[in-house]
Amino acid sequence: MASTVLEQRAADPAETFIARVDDRSLRVGVIGMGYVGLPLAHAFHDRGFGVLGFDVDPGKVAELNAGRSYIKHFAHETIAGMRATARFAATADFDRLPEVDAILVCVPTPLSPHREPDMSYVEATTAQIARRLRAGQLVVFESTTYPGTTDDVIKPVLEATGLTSERDYFLAYSPEREDPGNPDFSCARIPKVVGADGPQAARAAEALYAPVVNGVVPVPDTRTAEAVKLTENIFRSVNIALVNELKQIYRAMDIDVWSVIDAAKTKPFGFMPFYPGPGLGGHCIPIDPFYLTWKAREVAMPTRFIELAGEINTAMPAQVVARVAEALNDRFAKALNGARILLVGMAYKKNVDDIRESPSFTLIEGLEAKGARVDFHDPFVDAIPETREHPALAGRTGVALDDATVAGYDAVLVATDHDAVDYAVLDRAAQLVVDTRNIMTKNGLTSERVVKA
């Protein structure tokens, strides 16, 4: 009987792959050690797998191998613990790809300057994998992209090696669902959608993720899985645009939109709370909808609803700048030109150091275009790094948040509601607080010097 089982597994590469998942002899490779890849590597390591992390940045590789984290909400102790087991290492050497059995790809998928999908990272990574692809490996892309990417962009490059999907190797797509800084939903606690290029790949991919995450959600194919991620974030983009528009309408009626939402969410059905803000940030919501609008043009389908939401959300930073100017004029008869503004929060969301697509960049540029002088404070961002879109802001360093410092500004603009910020200092020392997150009210600070935006 034992020999029969072994013979079956030898004849069935998917069964062999699954057996190695079960006994943890399978080794996982994660390409891209960023906000998505690093938590994913930790999740697999935590379940007893050997993990090899790949990154093109030798500085990140050195930090990881030294047991240090370069992501502030991801503790040094976590990386040190992974390294201590000898089941985790990082490398910039892609010639080591044949050492792993599953290759999970978590590379950026940004937009081009013309707001079209920039597939250069996906294409370059696929080429790297193709040069080293061996029989029996599973390749899973997790980077957010448009439907058809796995079939039309990735698979042809891998097939050019002479290896065939389903016969020689396995190919799947499983969209990342990482929410950086969310203490309630770590990578392992979020169900994983999996779409594969055939039934054998589906078996392998579902078996790989099953012991690591809180449920696997199989879908018919890779295109469906790619569409799932876009749908999730388009849903958020549209609803955030709706409350951003309601904010403007209700303000004109002297109604607090946050009070409206807080009351509406007590309804146990038919309503889901979304909140307004100074603009969209992060890699997902400001970018993902444009992947679908671009792809929809290929099939001559309009995307009016999605594009309108994008227009509303993109206009939010300008609305906030106008609100700061209005508040300064109303309270002090002071122009924005020449005013000193302290912006609180460079990160795009609370409790992380992630500045990708952060509206704070646009806020600073908008305020300074009107003649204001702007400094920032962020407990997670000490200095503004180099960015492709905002090179002039690189190198600026944050200021302290104390009574004397805050009192020296004409207005404080709260762009990100980090928990680590002492909002009582703002309430006590600021001449004017323009709050885009309703955080002052949430903290019971209702000074007349607070204006909501």
C-alpha cells in the first residue's frame, strides 16, 4: 500500500507538492519584502515553513538578515525571532529561486505618469522567474493588477521556457489583502482568494495557503481573482467619494457629517460606515480603480461611476487647502499667503509609516503654492524620502510636537490621525486646528479653535 501511494504521488506533481506542504518540507520564496511581502513571509514562517525572501534592495536584505525591520509597525523582535530559527533568510540573488518550491510575488504595480498601469515590475520579475523556473514549482502573483494579467502577461513568458503550466509547473493568482497597521487583521487572519491556471494549480495553491490563513476562497480562474481585488477597492473608493461629497453638502447646511455617519451606522442592516478625509492614499484605493478603467477601454465599456469617484476623491486636497484659507480668514482675518502651517501626519493612514500616494504631499504643495510655509510632524515619519512624484519635498524633517512649537504656527492641519499624537497639545496650544479626521472630537477636545474639514 505504501509503495502504491508513493507511486501515485510521483505520478501526480500536485499531490507531491501537497505532501510537502503537509510535512513542512516545502520552502516558500517571497519576492518583494515590503508592506505586503514581509507580513506574508512572517505568516508562512509562523506556520513552520522555511522562507527565503527576495528583494532587489540590498539594504533591505542586510537589515532583515541582521534581524531588523525597516517597517515601523513591524517589530524588530519579529524579524529577530524569524532569523533565530534558521528558517528565514533574505537575499538579492535571484539565482537562488530554484531553492524554493513556491514563489509568491509581491511587487509594486503603480500607475504611469499618464495614469495607466505600470507593469514594469511585474514584467521584470516574471523574466527573473522564467530564467530559473524548474519543474514542480508553484508561482503565485499577489500584486494587484487588471484581469487578464496572469493569462496574457505572465504565463506566455513562463511558457517560453519550454515548461508547461499544469504539466510541469503550477500558476495561480491570489490578491494581497494586507491592511498595514491594523491590529485586528494580520495577514494570517484574512481569508485568501485563490484563482489558478487549471485544477492542478488550484489544488496546489489552495493547499499552500490553507494552513497559513483564516480560510481559502477558491474562484474559477485567475481573471476572477484579479477582478476580486479591484472590486474590493473600487467599492471603497466609490463609498469614500460619496461621503466626501456628503461632507461638502452637509457643511453648507451646517450639519456635521461625522455625527450623521455615527448615527446611521447604528442601523443593523443596509448601511456600512465610510468616512471622509483629506484625500486618498496608499497603494490600493487611489490606484486600483484605474487598472479597471484602463482595461475596460479594451472592451469598449464605460466606467463613469468609477471615474466620477476618482474625480471627487482627487479634488479633496484642494478642498482642504481652501478650508484652511477660509478658517484663517474667518478667525484672524489672515491670508494663507505668509501663514505658518503645521501639518500633522505624512503617512497616508494612522499608525503606519507608509507614505505611498499620501494626500499630505498634495496638501503641502497646495498650501505652499498659496504662499504658506509648511512644516510637518509625524511620529512614524522622521524625514520625507525621495519620491518620484514629489522630489522637491525630499529631505524635509519633522518637527517636535510641544506647546511652544505648536503655538508658533498660525494653524495646525491634522491630515493623519495617528494614535501616538498628543492631541491635547493641539487643543491647548494651537491658535487654530483644521481637523480632517474628526480626531479632536473623538478625543473629547471640542475647543472653538477646532474647525472640521
